[in-house]
Amino acid sequence: MNVNVKACCWLLACWLTSTCVAAAEPPLRIVALAPHAVELLYAIGAGDELVAATEHADYPEQAKQLPRIGGYAGIQLDKLLALKPDLVVAWQDGNRNQDIERMQQLGLRVYLSHPQTLAQVADELERLGELTHHQAQATAAAQQYRQQLTALRRDNAAKRPVKVFYQLWSNPLMTVAGDSWVQQILAVCQADNVFSDAASDYPQVSLENVLLRQPEVILNTDETGNPQSIDWQQWPEIPAVKQQHIITLNADLLQRPTPRAIDGIAQLCSALDSVRQQ
């Protein structure tokens, strides 16, 4: 039974029993196939309607209790179908195309979540609010996010640029550039990415090139599964190493397109302010 038929049956039942005075829409059964999608749904008040999620969906705390039906390697479609979801929020870049196509072929209502810019987080909140009948809370969350992002951009616009190297991955050594998500965050804080001119958004680089670019700050994260195994102290000729400006940040705040990106931006800007003061 699809969501429209369910809604009609619910409305008929409440009309016959005179119990629909305070009710609005019937609750949905939602499956979210990416950690950022889970966060967005909780942010708009739809968290209680989640019936399953994928691996690494760990925020807010309640999300850790959700049943798991796969991860980046693939979705367990048999488990997904058994849940009879009204809405599946998939990730265009993070779920396998064959899984998405199969879900659509099976008649599931699939929404592809794909915020690529800081501004689009607010748009995504509003769209999910429409899809889940949580428009009021979604509108409020989007408005707050936009106001906070505008304030961060305004407060950091005139600060001295700081040359940074963002260590996205250690083996192979990778960074960010172009229009990548983290590059947008660096720009808000006036972090002058030494590899911003790379040909791809997530280029692989060499240690020799890092030495040549002479960053003032090396940024890395505490991301699970990404051991930051490079001993930068071997290269004291890098200004960031000489001044001990090697900063570890929260990966989830920086790398997920959710309202918590505001906290990630604030954390990064504060860290760079400390470097400027020194």
C-alpha cells in the first residue's frame, strides 16, 4: 500500500470515528541510506519515523539504535523491502547506482539527497520537510542555518588568509580542492588552501609538493578508518611543523552536509584565529 492510499484510509477511519480533530498526516516509515540523511531527518523532527539506516549513522545519539541494512558497499534489499518503507532517502554519491535503480524498479518511493554546497543544506532541509510533512520545523531549521552561515561568512570575511594543507587521507596522501565540500568550508574561514588550484576536487599529492607549498597550518581529522600515520615532525622546514600548527578537527562536523557543518566551520575558524594571534 503506497503512502497516498494509506493517507486516504487513515482520513476515512478518523472521520468515521471522529478522532481526527488534532491529527494531521499519518506517520511515515522512512529508511535513510546515508549518515547525513539521518542527521537531516532528525533536524526536521522526522527522526521518530526512521525505521532503519546504514552503517556510520551515529548522530544524534538515538540514531545509533536504528537497525542497519548495509553501508557504502551495498544495501541489503531483502531487509529493506521487509520494512515496507513509505520513503527511502538515498545518497546519490554514496549508494551504488544498481541499488538505487533496483529500489526504483521495485516501486519504492526514493528521494536522492545530494547537497553539494553549504547553501544547499538549507534547501535540503526544506525539501525533506515537504516530503515528510514536517514543513514548520524544517523551515525553522533552514532559516537558523542560513542565518548562522551568513554570520560566519561576515565575521571572517576580513581576516588575514592563512596558508593551509588539508590532509584528507594519509595513504595515499590526498587533499581537497576545487568545489569540494571541505574547500567551501576552508574558504569561509579565509584558509588559503595550498592545493586549491589542483585539477580535481580530491587530488592525490606528494610529500615533496607539500614541502614546496610551505603551509602555515596542517589540518587533519579524527575520521574512523583513516589513520593519520604521517610523522610530520620529520620535516621541520615546513612552517606548520616548525610552529607546531598541526591541528586535528572533528571529521563529522567538517565532512557531512548537515546543519552541524556550522559547528565545523566555527571550530576551524577558531583554530585559525589562534594561529593568527601567534
